[in-house]
Amino acid sequence: MSFDAVAQQPKLLYLLQGVAAFAAVVALVLLALHRGPVRRRAAALILLAPALLLLTIGLLLPGVRTLMLSFTDSGGDTWAGVDNYVWMFTDHRALVALRNTLAWVVLVPLTATAVGLLYAAAVARSRFRAFALSLVLIPMAISLVGAGVVGKFVSAYRPAEAEQIGLLNQLVVAFGGEPRQWLVDSPWNVLFLIVVMVWTQAGFAAVLLTGAIRAVPVELTEAARLDGASPGQVFRRITLPSIRPTLLVVLLAQAIGTFKAFDVVRTMTGGQFDTGVIAHEMYDQTFRYGETGRGAALAVLLFLLVTPFVAHQVRAQRRRG
């Protein structure tokens, strides 16, 4: 397909306008800094001004707008008070999304971190550490949409008389069982989606925890072994306390990412069969059902749920700094 410069002119014009605006901002910043002596605080404010402006336009104003929309009706025009929040805690579909989100936030970080920790403990001192970590990082090389497609193929269902194409049902039939619709039966379908998410996130935990374990002074572990401590005792009493900050970072990062879980649910079940989560329900209410107010209320709830985790992580980083 040939490139049509005339048809692309508006987009090119927008791009040029953006480049010109960026150049103008940089020029103004440089001019302000070089006109004369500038106090340190004033210089910091000048340098931060473009970023603060972008944060205000791209984050603060949309956040305020979303908060206002959460108190309106489906069209976003008429004031509805707290009706959307009442709906959120009384409607069956919304309650299922809240329940599933809680299950995701509890199970995904704990399971992914536990799997990553065990894997890291096994390969941290191995000569084949790089190769072993590359294997567990393979799922992270694909997108969550790709992981959802893989999970959907693994759980594919066909009637008992037909040849099974899904790995799970092939194993079930091979051991004399009946094939199951893994993505339809609740609550097992939610657990299967969680397994797919853990599969993609365990590598992240393994890499960080491997580095943390290798940073533990060898003198400490050797001294514990000389005192008669078993490998399990060394791991529990020396290694775990030493890598606790990294464990906390991994858990918090996994929890924050899990709150935004959307791709796996959308790809594998589309939120059907009681598998919806808050992020997916927010999308459905806003774009599928045209309920702008309800979608905005779910967005506000999601923001409130994520905020304590982010605040705790920021405080922990400041303490370490």
C-alpha cells in the first residue's frame, strides 16, 4: 500500500504542531535559565513546569472529570447523586466483579511471588542461572493478550466423543475423565484465569528475587551452616529476612498491576460466566452499555483501591533512600 501524503496531511500537521510546541517549551525553559542568576528552587520549578503541565492536563483534569461523571446518569449530563455507588454495591454483576478483583489481588501477588521465590532460591547459585531465568521470562516476552490466547487454547473444550485439542482436556481424557468447560464453570474459571496471570508474572518476581538472594553476604550463610543450621533454617532465618525489602516491592508491584487486570479477562472470557473484574466491568459499562456514570464510579473505586498500595510503595522507597 502506497503512502498518500495528501490523505495523511492532518496527522502530519498534528505531529508538526506537537514537535513545534515541544521545541517552544524547551526554548522557553532554556531562555528562563540563561537570562540571569536563578535560585535553586526557581530553577527546579522552571524545569518541572512542563512535566507538571502535562500531568495536570493528562492526569489531574481527567481525574476530576471522572469524579464528576461518577455522580451523573448514563449520559453524563444529569445529576444522579450517589446512585451509581449504590448500584455498585447492590447489583449482582458489580458485586461479582468486586469479589473477583479481591480474589485476584490476594492470589496473584502471593502465588506469583511464592513461585518466583522458590524458583529464585533454586537457581540463584547455579551455573546455569542465566539460562534458567531466560526460561521463566519467556511468558513476559508476550503480551497479556497473547497469554490469554494461549490460555484459551490450553483450556479448549470439545464433546467427549470428539478429539480434544486443549491440553487440559487431553490430560483429563487420557486419565479416564470427562472433558470440562474450564472457562464456563464458576468459580474454577476465575482460578484458571488467575493461573494464566501468575504464569506471566512469576518471571518478574524470579528475576528480582534472584538478584536479592545473590546479594545476601555469603559469610552469613556459611556461618549459619558452620553452626549446624540446615538449608531450610538458613533460608528462613538468613535469606528471607535479608531479602524482605525486595519481597515487599515485588508484592506491591504485583498487586498494583493486578488491580488493572483487563487483557486476560477480555481475551479469554469477555467477562462472561462470572469472571468479570472491576477494570473490565468499567469498560463494559462505559463502552458496551453506554452507562457513563457507572463506568466513572467504577474508575473512582479502582483509583481508591490502588492508592494505598502506591502510597505504601512510595513511603518504602523514601525510607530506603
